[in-house]
Amino acid sequence: MAPEYPSKLYYSISEVARIAGVKAHVLRYWETEFSTLKPRKTRTGSRRYRQVDIDEVLAIKGLLYEEGFKIAGALKMRRQAKKKAREVVVQDIPQMDFGFGLVKDEAGKMGIVKEELKIILEMVRQLGAKTPEETSQAALKAKKGKA
């Protein structure tokens, strides 16, 4: 069962040591070995652990103390876990469908894009927005009027 501790934004090293059940010098050593464990430091150098840091400490402790990994093995396991987590996040991002369907050649794809852009331009014109050419012509007229 996970230890009970108050929910805060930042925790001191002594609080994290108490939560994890290890000594503070062990946490400092783990920081040198595990690049994934980087608590923020104040101007005076005091460590401020966030919840993600505590989760990392508990994961490292589980690998070292409960599963019996050495430092190198635990490092490898944490790297693999982080890589899997990134892959899951990337897979969850939906990809845009441009509707190319079975169009294989670049010219066909460019034709579809041009047609879609023409439709968008027409919609913008209907809304009363000016095209870049109209905007630059209006700017030239205004400039000539001031001179």
C-alpha cells in the first residue's frame, strides 16, 4: 500500500526520504545516476521535489529494492518505461486526413490542395476580407495620398 502523505506542490528532500523510506543521501545519489530524477533547486540549493519526482523515486526504489535490479538494470528499465510512455502519447495523437485517398502522384495531391485553397479563398472573399493584393494596393493608394 502506498504511504499516506499530504498533497502539496513541492516537497523537501527529507519529506521525500520519509515518503520513499530511504535516506536523503540515497536520493542525492540517485539524482547523479538517474537522469530522469531532477528535482528543482531553490536559489540556496535546496531540492524541491514535485509529485512526478516522487513517482520517479518510488519507481526507482521498486526496481532496486523490490525487484532486485542493480543501478545499470534499473536505468535501462526506466529508459524503456519512458520510451514506451512517449510512444503511447505519440500513437494517441490523431493524424490529419487530407482526403488524398488513392492519389499516389505528387501532382495529383497538389491539384487537390490547390482546389481546396481556392475554395477557402472564395469563402474568405465572401466574408469581406481583402486578399494580400487588395491590401497592398490599398496601402499604396494611402501612401500616395499622404505624399
